[in-house]
Amino acid sequence: MSQAHQEASAASFAALLHKLDYLDEADIRRVRDAYRFADEAHLGQFRASGEPYITHPIAVAGLCADWKLDAQAIMAALMHDAMEDCGVTKIELIERFGAPTAELVDGLTKLDKLQFSTKEESQAESFRKMLLAMARDVRVILIKLADRLHNMRTMDSMVAHKRTRIARETLDIYVPIAHRLGLNQTYRELQELSFKYISPWRYGILAKAVKKTRGNRRDLVDRIQREVEKAFGDADMVVETYGREKTIFSIYTKMCDKHLSFAQVSDIFGFRIVTRELLDCYRALGVLHQLYKPLPGRFKDYIAISKANGYQSLHTTLVNPVGTAVEFQIRSQAMHAVAEKGIAAHWMYKTQEEASSGVAPHQAAVWLQSLIDIQHETRDSAEFLEHLKIDLFPESVYVFTPKSRILALPKGATPVDFAYAIHSDVGDHCVAAKVNDEPVALRAELRSGDVVEIITAPTAKPSPGWLSFVRTGRARSKIRAHLKNMEAEESLEMGEKLLSQALRPEGLTLPRGDEHTEGKDGELWQALVRWGGNRTRDDLLIDIGLGRKIAPMVAKRIAQIMAEFGERPDALTLTLGRFAAIESPTQGSVIIDGSEGATVQLAPCCRPIPGDPIAGYLGRGEGLVVHTQMCGVGKRLFERDPDRWIDVGWSDEPTRTFDTDIQVLVANGKGVLAQVAASISSAETDITHIEMGDERLGETAELKLSLSVRDTDHLQDVLRTLKRCPVVLKVNRVSP
């Protein structure tokens, strides 16, 4: 080790020890041991700036010491890169420093040793490991945020494109996490540094403008501070008054969001009043409102209803002596600790009852638990990251249950998000919603203060359409999981049905049991599953139901395997199967009644309805697609892939109505659409969609209507009724 290296690391570790005066002697000895281990592990490694690498873990540990984290967290901070960069194993760390510290280090370690197909996947997987470790122990994220903060402070020696990529990642992931956990100082600094590296030119110009404004407004700020302090002195109140300055990034976002110039941003400077007790906050508000006039509509009470990250304060905007607006934030000392340090205040003030029972640790724990819930539903790392980003929205709406429980949801959340926030069963069986006792659509956006009531039905199921408007990761993952399970169940049922039908002409019935059944049936399923390249019998049947495997081919393979086992086809089954096929082509066909789920689709090109002659195409992986026998698309598919077509027929009693399209030529005039709609309504059908041509000003107009009908006979009744309508010149069903 060089002399310079020794001096640099010793000096920085001495500074760290100075911050650890809140730990006892035994803990400091363990921290010193961890430092020696990390120093040895990183020997010969240097940062891009040329400094010894060990200076980085020491700086990260120093930031954690500022938050008064315990000895295990400080040790993990010192060794956080040892597993990733130095080949140190988890077992080695457990033996030397104990399992809790080793778990923290493991949670912080990236997955560089594994091979991923893309950089994004690797990054998403790293975040997943970090966040799930964090959900078990929140200290992991605090150390990770300290690590990122120090890296952002020391990025000047990196190449420009790398700086921009890291800054973008910080702004997308770490800034919202810091905000969500209430780490206000860290949040602001990470935001500011990210902006500096992503947009250096804009940052530089705004920094100069702020500096110039600071000089121009110094007299005014000093005057307001003197007047405020005098007012509190006269009221006999002990408070601390701080001037605060808006960050350059928040000035920039306000200019963009509200289309303002820099000169139009009025609240660059503000004040913070810190009182001793909670009730003093409201007394302080009264003192300020007597001193300066408040601006109507600019008062917010985050004490009565705190933000999702535990932040509590009163915000009010007052008109200062020269007529411009200035914002004041009023909070107690305990609230100030939570506002600046967030969940870290749990460690800093855990000896004080008022902070340890505060809102921040509880709120963060609820959010961290929701990450574990998402992990149970989602196995894809990119999808997990998508859920995570959705759930990190800093802006929240606060809504109430009918029993007055407050829920914080991201901005733009809907009643479906609310239902899943209550319980996954409520979300799965949700059919309607009331907001403030008024019925609303399930996709309606909720607003702060809404009282939301969810109406459920035992038979209801999640709809795929919900994915287009839900905003929370929990709702999205639960809906996707349910839809996947539904599709698998329906595909399994369809596969079993198709294979049973395909076995009849072979003189066979579907073997009992599965690959775990004892005897010949179990051996047959084992051989069949191996031949199909599946893991289980159910997987094979799902593949048949989705059209990935053709049922007659699987049936022939079953016949071959049974022949190898010495089994012969049953003569009666063989005769009945062939007789049925000759006598009635629909005898062995799949029957469509409208109750089928995602595995059976009615082709959008021809939109078949009961009564139309139909055929079924087993698409590769998309289940059974039903076409009319006259459909041009279906005919081309048959020429290309005749083996994938199966017999399908309509049920005698369909369970629902079906959509079809008609074209209507009408004489243009007043009230035409009303007369057409009245005729259709008299034929007991509903219009689901209307399209009108562009020739509305001519003598005639063409309408294209989508109707909901029972069958072809019902459609003919509708067409006859329309022909009798005086304004209708011509009507016909739209052919494919």
C-alpha cells in the first residue's frame, strides 16, 4: 500500500469515527474490523478520479452515520462493494461479521456475475434484488441511497455519456424512492445533481439567474424575517425561523409545467417556521395571517392528512410588504425531523416516543410490503420494474372508505385501484363503484376527499380492459395474474375436450390420471409429456387448447404408445367414433354458446353469429378462432394450414347476444337517425356502435351500425323492420 493511499484512507476513516460517537465501544470495534476487511479487499483499486477506492465506502458509511444508523448498517456500508468487486462470498461475511450484516451486504450487491440478454434486464434484476431485500430490511435502501448520493457528488471525472445515463437512472428510480421514504434532503440533492448532469446548459443558466436574484432580494428576505420574528416575540411564542430557497430543478419544472419565464416564478424564496408542539403550528398560522394577508385557495393542511411518505406541515402563501407572494411552511420539531430525514428519523429519534411512533416508518412499511405482494404475482424483472415505477408517483390523491379510513393513491388512480388497495378479493369481484354516493365508471379518476364505495358480485372477474386505466402496480399485477390463471384453466378445458374428440376415431378414450398415476396410465402420460417436451400433463393439454399442438397428432402418438404397451383400440369406441363422424359432422365438434373465455375468439374479420355456418382455426398460441365458412381470411388460412381446422357448431341455446355489422342507406333529412334507432329498438336489439359517412350534406347518407343480436333469424327480423322504415332506402349485412 502506497503512503498516499494510507494517509487518504486513514484521514477519511478518522472523520467517520468522529461521527460515530452515538455508538458504544463494542460497536465501534466491529466497525473498525469491517473497515480493515474492506480496505484489504479493495487494495489496489482506484476510482475514476484517481483516489483509492476505499474512500467511497467510507464516505457512504459517513452519510449513514449522519442518519444515526446502527453498527450493522455502518459495517454493511463499508463492505457494500466487497462481494461485487472483490469476489468476497456471503458465507465469508456471515462467518466473520454475522448473518444480519451479511444479508444487508447481499441485498446491496448487483447481479453482475449472472448473464442477462439485455442491459435493461440486468438493471431491472438488480433493482428487484435491492428492493426486495429492502422490503425485508429498510436499512438496505438507506445505504443504497447514500451510495448513489456519493457517486452523484463525485461524477465529474466520468465520461459525459456515462454521467448522463447514471443521472437519468437516478432521476427515474432513486429520486422517487427518496421522496417516498421522506428523505427530503437526499431527494432534493439527488434531483439537483441529476438535473445538473442531464441538462448542464440549462442548469448553468438558471444557477446564474438564481444567484443574481438572491443578491437583489436579500434586503427583502431580511426584512420579512425580522418582521416575522418580531410578531412571534410579541405573541410570546418560541419558534425557529429559516429562510429557504427553491431548488434549481424545482424552478425549472415549475417554468415548464406552468409555461412561465424565470421572472414570473414568484416563490423562489420561502420561509419555514419550526414550533415546539403540534398545536403551536396552528397558533403560528394565526400569528402569520394577522401579520400578512393570505392568498385565497393557497392553504394546505398536511398535518391533519399527512402525505404518503409521512410528511406533515401547514403550507400557506402570504402577500409580503412589497406585494409579491411568499410561501410559509409551519411544522413541529418532530415533523421537521420526519420531513428532512423521513424514515431515517426512526433511527435518529427512536429514543423519543413522539418520533418512533410517527407516521413515516409505518407508511414506508406499508409501501415496502406492497412490493413483496407484487413480487408474488410477477416473475418478470422488467414487469416488476414497471410496477415499481408506477407505484413511485410522488403526487398522491387522498380518498376515504365509507368508514372514513384514509387511503393514499397515485394521481390518476381509479375505483379499481382503490378496490385492490382495500383487498385483492374486492378488486377481483368489483362490478361498480360509487363516489360521494353517485355511481361512476370504473375508469373514472379519483380526487382528494372523495368517499369511494365498491360494489362487488361473487361471480364477477377482472376484465382485461382494466389494464388500460389502472395506475397502481398492485392492481396491475393482480389483474394480470388472474387473467393468466383464467386463460390457463380455459385452455386446459379446451385441450381436454379436443383431445377426447380426436381419440374417438382411433377407438380410444382419454387415459385417466396424470404422469404421477401408478400403472399403465401414468407411464403413458410420462411418455407423452416427454414426447411433447412439456413438464406436466396439464401443460400438454394447455398447449393443445392454445393451438400450439394439434389434437389429432397427439391422439395418433397416444395410439402408438398404447400399441407399444400392447394395448388395442376398443372395437365399440372405434365403431361409435366412425359412425358418429359419418352420420353427423357436428357430433364430434366443439360447441360454441358464447360463454367461452379467452381461448375461443370470434374472428373480427367476419364476426360470425349463431346460424352462420362456421369453422374453427387453431391459431398458434392464440386458442380457437371461429370464422364463417364464407370468410375470405378463413379460406386463405385453410389453404395454407388445413391441419389446424376443426369442426365447430353453435349451441341450441346461446348464453348471450353477438355483435354484427349492417350498412343502411338513408334519405338525408331531419330526425333520420332517431327514426332508424327507433326501428332497431322495436326489433328488440341494441346499437353498440355507429359510423356515419362524410356525405351528410347530400340527398343520401350511409350509416354503418354494429348491432347486438341473438342469431341470424333475429338479424333478419331487424333488417325487415328497417326496410319498412320510410327513410331507409337500402339495408344489408356487412359481408367479410
